[in-house]
Amino acid sequence: MRVLVLESSTTSAKAMLYDSKAGAVRVCAQPYDPRHNHDGMQDADYVMGETFRMGRQAADGEAVDYITVGGVWHSVVCCDKAGRAVTPVYSWSYTGAAAYTRQLRRDRAYTLDYYRRSGCVPHVTYTPFKLRYLRQAEGLDLKGKQCWEQSAYNYFHLTGTAATTASTASGGGLIRLGTADYDPQTLEEIGITRDQLPLLRTYRESAPLSKAGAELLGLKAGIPVMPPLPDGALNQVGAAALAPGGPMTLSVGTSGALRLSTPSPLLSDPPGTWCYLAPTPWWITGAATAGACNCLDWALERCFPAGTKHAAAQQAPLPERLPVFLPFLYGERCPGWRDDRPAALPDLTGAHTGQDIYYGVMQGVLFNLYQCYRILCGLNGGEPGTIQLSGGILRSPLWTQMCCDVFGRDMSCPDMEQASMMGAAALALEAGGELASSQDLPQSAARTVAFRPEAHQRYLRAFEEYLDWYQRLVPPEI
């Protein structure tokens, strides 16, 4: 059985052709042109077109038995009744509504109520607050509009059906916690009805590839297409981590995330984590950060000559003491949910070099993730048995080692970087009857990177300085 996996990620279009016997046959990826992807806004047709172009390249005229559609967990685009985009796609990194959500969070009772019924908090990340802001502050008339995410937009143009999964909608903040259905109260607060949102389908409820969709991919019509699933949840599937007691996944890509599977919703007090529905009846409790590889790219551009690559920037020895960096260039997600929190280099002096700042950014990104990790461990009753590391961080041996040292944990690092696309392939093979369970997909070889106890102790001392500045520099809720 051959599966064509399509994924519209935050910064690039991806596709993979996966064979149940031979494994990954071909992987194609193309970064988005910044002209169509900036300030957290994307051009829906451009992103779709690039994703389908990668799909054509990955399939390359070969037979395909199943198609999957994936994307980011938090995006929204408004469309007309014909399915044409009439707004940009507002991704998780769009911060235009930060002042609006700051005012909402001042109502502590409402914040806690929304958290308990959705697993999310009032924050620019989530679909309800993007739409409420656009309607109330920007004058967007939602009447008659279809409100989809990018992956549902792609799915509609492949099948003619506007559908998604409850897992994707859950990460958008639209699903009632403990159910697999939209939350009526949330829809009322937005000012929309169910028929303005995609139909909710499970990953087993495919729709056939339409004639128009077949032309877009260069394939034959009628191939089953799986409803959209989010890359974060698919990463959990690809890591065989969809059962309680399984590994914690730690993804450090454009943004960062830690995830644990739980049989029922799990919330923190105060709200410092999130809880979304998995593709299967499990739930995923986790924490996400807005800054990761995007922060390191920022530091590279500003601290080194134009054209310098990360590998070249990481040749200098790593100093024992680095400047503190609060990695909120794109606002804060977990644990504080302050989308208006600015980044900072609070102890920077004239003695620090650009190299110091670059390495300090590496450290600060990991400290934000470690801060979330400690909350998740407390919520889960202890540390996980295994941590599986994935994402762009694996391209950097120095950063990977720093991550293990900061967490004080040995980590499993799989050879296959595209864990989310592997997860999509696994679900397709299960839905197609090739696998009894998606968790039976053969795992790629993994190396273990051991932490260094002395380095961990040094990072713990630096982490206390980070926490001190984090608490001192919190912006007022005004």
C-alpha cells in the first residue's frame, strides 16, 4: 500500500510517498516565499499550491492508494460559500489580537471557565479569539463566511467536502473538552453557527479524491483522502506515543512543544498547559512555546555576516556563562500565556559578543521548554520514562546536547526527522487495513544522546537566573 502524505507546515510545504513495504520512498519540501508568509499571515492559495506541488513531486506519477492531509494545529481562514479564501490564513504566530486577548484574560472567571471547557486559554493562538478580534476590532463580517483552517481548505479543494477532524478543531480551541464535538457556547461567543465550520470526521472517514483534486496532484480520481489532522498530534502517532505511559515527545522546530498522551483530559492549576483531543480517543496534554528555531534564525541574521549558516555559527567553543534570553520574540504561549510578553536580553553588557547572544538564544529557548517540562511532570505525577526529541534541533549536535544537559535527561533521537508525516502514513495504513494499529508502524532507528551531569548542574544555576528575570519582567495586565 502506498500513501501520499501532504503537509502544510508553519514555514514550508511538505509531501512524502510512503510504501508499506519499502518505507519512505520520496520526501519533498519547499520553504514558503516570505512574500506569502509573514507576520503570522499566509496566502491560502499559495500555501495550498506549494503543498500540492510537493505532492506531485513526491508521487512522481506512481500509483497511490491513500492520501492524507495535514497542517498546523492553529490556523483560520475565512472563505465564501464557493470555498474561495476572502482573508489571509491567520496562523498560530499571528499576534495582531494580543491587546484584545489581554483584556479578556483580565476576567479570571471567564479564563478559567474557557480553559475547563476547551483545554485552551484566551490567547491569540486560538481560533475563537482571532475571529472575535477580526469581527469586533477589524470589522470583518462573518455572516455567510466559512471558517476553516488551512488543511481543511486544502481538503475541500481535493475532495469538494469541507471537513476536518475533532483533533484539529480541538487544537483550535473549538471542541468541548471530554467530547469530540464543537462547543456551542464558544460558537455563540464568536457569533457563528456550526454550518460555518467544517464537518467533523474521524480519520477513518475518508472522502474520494475529486476530478479537480486529481488534476491538482496528477493522480487518478477516487483515491480515499483522509480528513485533516494536525502535525502536533501526528508527531505523537509517529513516535508511537499514543498510549499512557508512552514516551513524552519534545519537538523543537519553528516553535517548541512537549506532549504526553492521557486517557482523559488533564488540566493544570493555574492554567499553564493545554489539552487537545488526539486522532484516537486519547487526549494529549502538553505545553507549547512560540519561540524555537525561529528565534535562532533571528539571532543568526543579526549576529553574523549575511549568508552565515547555523553550522558555521556553532563552531566557536560554548562559554560556561551565557546572557539570559527570554525567548518571546513572537509572544509567550506556555506557561504564562502572555501573547503580549516581549523578548529580552536583560543582563546584556558591552562585554558580550554576537556569538554569546546567539548561544544565549539557544539556551533561552530550552529554558522556556524546561520551565514547561517541570509543570507537566508535576501534573503527570513524575517524569516520563522516555523523552523522544524531534524537529530542526536534530540538525545541530551542539543544540541537541545542550537540550539533554538542560533537561538532565538522556533523549532518544530518531533518524527520521519528519515524525508528523510518518504518523499520517501510519494512520492511513491502519485505516486501509494494512496495520492493526497505527502504533505498529516500524520505528526508524534512533540514537540516544546522554546528558552530562556536571553540565546539567551548571544549567540549573543559569535556569534560576532565567526564572528570576522571567518573573521580574512580566508585563502588567492593563
